Amino acid sequence: DQLDSGKSVYNICRAYRLAGQLDVKVLIQSVNEIIRRHEILRTVFPTVDDQPVQFVLPNLTLTIPMLDLREFSVDEQEKGTSSLVNEEVGYFFDLVRGPLLRLRLVRLRNDQYLLVFTSHQIICDGWSVSLFFRELESWLRETGG
């Protein structure tokens, strides 16, 4: 990242469909509980003496902005979600300040959502992203989200 600063080639972006009634407040609480439990999701990488160092933030609370596309046709929803995912893929993470994880929620219908997960590869890989979503699914089931 230091060699290619300002580029998004190290981003991981995944979109997950959620079906059924969703309590957005519970979703946000669940995501933040996962972040609280896993230090790597709160980690940033400041530079000390010209060397990057790992620093775990004591607290990190994410919000999850929601884009409501219920009023649009399926084709318009597809364009909107595609545009959002492309925007997220190109997002530049600041490794020094963080957070190195972003989530966006798209409401397609009253009972259908798309959750877009974007992180820098320094804190996640494909395996850990799937682990994150398994844990999130478990939290949502337990809390009725």
C-alpha cells in the first residue's frame, strides 16, 4: 500500500443479499459487537520512524448508511447497486486513521436488502470475510434481527 498509495487494489468488496424482515438497529449493533470482539477489525497502521506499526483502536463504532431503492424498477435497482459496489471497490482506505472496514445497506424491497462489505486486505481476506458473515448471521438469529 505504501508503494501504491491512494489506490484501491487492496480492497475486498462483497455484496450479500438478505431476505426477510430486518431490524437495521440490530444489524448495526451486531456488526459493532463483532468489531468489538475482533481486534483486527479495529486495527490501523500508523508510521513510526518511517515504519508502519500495528495499532489496535480501543473502540470503533461503525454506522451503516442505507440507500433505499424500493421506489425504483428492478433495472434501476440493478444499476444503482452496481454503481454503489463500484464506488465501494474504488474507495480509498486511510491505513493510518481507519477504519479499514465499511458497510453499506441497500433496501430493495420491504423484505429484501443488499449488504455491501468493503475492507482493506491488510485486515481481511476472503476466508475472514466469510467468517465475518457467518458470525453476523449467527448474531442476527440470536437477537431476532
